[in-house]
Amino acid sequence: MVDKKQNGEFPKGVAQPAVRALASIGVTRLEQLANHREAELVKLHGMGPKALAALKAALAEKGIGFADPEKDSQ
């Protein structure tokens, strides 16, 4: 079970199912999302549009974003 304290790493609007989905791929801090493509996260069970939007906004506030899908094609 994911500790509620861990959700403090993610912005409001990211529900526990989304936090568990992120933990399942080793993401426990917001900054770690920069190593993952948005398309990858959308496929996670528990990751809904509200959580994804909240994560995207929080990343933008920090001046970072999801991994670039173009990197994979080079």
C-alpha cells in the first residue's frame, strides 16, 4: 500500500490510484516524470485525465516536462 505521505510529492488532483500507478513504474517524485513519456503514463491503470492534467501543470510550474518522444526515434 502507498503511504499517504508519499502523495505529498504529487500535486492536489492526483488521486491514490494514479499515485499507485506511478509507483508501479518506480516514480515516487514529480521530477522523475521527466524520464517518462506522456503516452506511457496514459496507458497506466489508474492514471486518469484529471491526474495527468495535474501532473502536467505541476511539471510546467517547475519548468520541466515529460520525456520527449522524439528522443526514442533518433
